[in-house]
Amino acid sequence: MKTLETIKEGKNYTAVSVGKTDEIINYELPMGPDFTLKGKVFVGQALKATGCEISYQTLVSGQDSGFLHTHKTHEELYIILKGNGTYQVDSEMIPVSEGSIVRVAPDGKRALKNTGNEPLTMICIQYKSNNFTDADSPMTDGVILQDEVKW
């Protein structure tokens, strides 16, 4: 079983590595006494993230996510890094491929299936819905500093 690597930590950051995209399939996520989800890893706790959870997942050809699910308060973004599949939300079928991004509200009944011949790899970002306001725009929240960048 593959494990996360902590690259470096400091007062205001944590850097980890999940490894090469082709190695995501080697992770195993225990989901209960009789069920382990292969090819999935959560990284939010290792990153010490305070506003979201992030996972990587790879589905082999023909594999699906295993179950429909919803969330109580979390919205999710599914970012397809490579491969082809079908994303199901509320009985609607959405074709997805490299570069596709799907947002699902907490109540959306969701599942993903790899319908291609190659592995499908994605990132899922999970965060509390209805959390951002107009004041949270990246254009107003960011502060450009005059400090010198040191490469």
C-alpha cells in the first residue's frame, strides 16, 4: 500500500506528495470492516487544511466509485486529470474526460464510472457549501506584496 510523503512543513504551509499520477491506484482507503476502496487517498489532514478536504482517485477501466452518495453540508468539485468516464448526478449522465470539472451540491446523488480503456484519475475537492460571499472573491481577498521573490 502506498503512503503520502510529507515534503516540508513550516509555520504557514505544509507540502505533501501523493506520487506520480500513475501510482494513485496503489493507495487503499479502508471504508469499513469488509470494504477497502482501492486507488483513493485523502490528503487534507496531511496538509493540515482547515477549509477543505482533497482526495485523489484512480478508477481502472470499467470500475465505478462503488456507491451513490450525498453529503450533509459539503459541496464537491471533481476534476478529471486523465481518462474517460460517465458522472452520474441525480440520474443524469454526464460524459467526462481530461479537463472536465463537475460541481455537485450536497444533496446531489453522485457516482462516477470509468467508461474508457485507460485508468481515469481525478482530484475531488470537498468544502462546506454556501461558505463564500462576494467579499471572498480571489480578486478582493488576495494581497499583492512588495517583498522580493527569492528563487
